Amino acid sequence: MEKLISDFSSGLFIWQTLVFVVLIFLLRKFAWKPILNSVESREEGIKKALEQAEEAKKEMASLKSSNEALLNQAREERDIMLKEARDVKDKLIADAKTTANVEAEKIIAAAKESIHHEKMAAITELKNEVATLSIQIAEKILKEELASADKQKAIIDNVVNEINLN
């Protein structure tokens, strides 16, 4: 029996080896290549994904620097616009002050002119009043002086002597 077991064991070993070789051949032909192809394609996909991630990272860095440049440019434009707005405001204020000063000077000049005219009118009216009063006073004085005939004759003689002397 030992011989039988030993013959059976050796036959079994040969059959097992043969089945193992056939199995490896079949696996290599039908399963190994598709598995390797699948692993290789997956490895290739991972490489591509890593490359795309690296490109995306570079693109993000580029976009970030581009955004920074745009922000800086926008800040500069904002500062320029604010400066221009301040300049326009200052110019408007200066123009308004100048216009106000010119208008004030015109009003003051008109007021001075009006005061001068009123003063001249008052002086003229005062002169007229003084002249009227002077005439009235002279008239009263002359009436009193000329009331007597002797005084009239003396005044006429004085006027005639003055006319002859000139």
C-alpha cells in the first residue's frame, strides 16, 4: 500500500503540477493581461490626475498673482479717482469762494455808490434848505432895514459908490 500511495502521490504530484502549469498559462493568457492592463491604465489615470492637479495648482497660482495685480491696479485707479474728486471739490470750493467774493464786492460797491448818491442828495437838499433859509433871513433883514426911507437912501448911495469904484 505504501507503494500504491507513493505511486498515487507521485502521480498526483505530476497532475497537480500539470494543472498548476495549465492554470498559470490560462491565468496569464486570460486573466493576467487584463489585470495588468487595468492596473497600468489605472496607474496612467493616476499620473494624469496628478499632472492635471499640478497644472491646476500652477494655474491657481497664476490666477492668484493675476488677481493680486488686478486688485493693485483697481486700488491705484481708486486712489486716482479719489484724488481727482478731491481736486474737483477743492476747485469748486475755490470757484464758489471767488464768485462769492466778487458778488460781495459788487454788493459793497453798489452800497457805497448808493450811500454816496444819498449823501450827495442830502447835501444838495441841505444846501437848498440853507439857501431858502438864507433868503428868508435876508428878506426879513432887508424888510426891517428898508422899512425907513433914510435907510433905503443910504443903502442905494453905498451900492452906487461901489459900482462906480469897480
